[in-house]
Amino acid sequence: MFEYNRPVFVKLEAEPENQHDKNAIAVYIMSTNECYEKVGYIANELTKYLHESLKVNALDITVCTTFMLVGYYMTIHISKKGVWDDAVIKASHKIK
């Protein structure tokens, strides 16, 4: 990402068959060969709030990448039309 200075394309995908967490939502980024590769998961404290919006493509996802000497860090900003429920905001403050 740093070397090519290109935008980062992200998609979220529910994984109901995930053996560790049936509510898991995987995070994929587009690699240099234009294929999406799984890089991690949304924190499980937040997945219950995202599933319904994910089903109807009602989420707007942007990514901020930061390069540090120890590697890349990626922050994902997820928004939707309307106001997030207070419980979502409270849960998001607990995630690091």
C-alpha cells in the first residue's frame, strides 16, 4: 500500500459458518492483483449492530492507512444513513 500509494478498497462479508463466532464479519482488502484478501475481522462487540445494514448494502466504508516502522495500521470508518444507536456508540468506544 505504501509503495504504490494507491487507494485501499475494502469489503465486509458476514461469515455465519465461522466455527468460532457465527456473527463474525470478515474484512477484505483488494490486493495488487485486484483480488480481495482477508485481513481480519470486525470486533465482535460491534458485529451485532452491522449485520442488518450489511444485508442491504446500507454501510459506507472508508479506510485510513498509516505506515509506521513496525508495519501498516488500518482504521476502518463505518457509517450509515441515519443516526447510530447509542449502544453502538458506547460499544465502539471500548474497541482499541
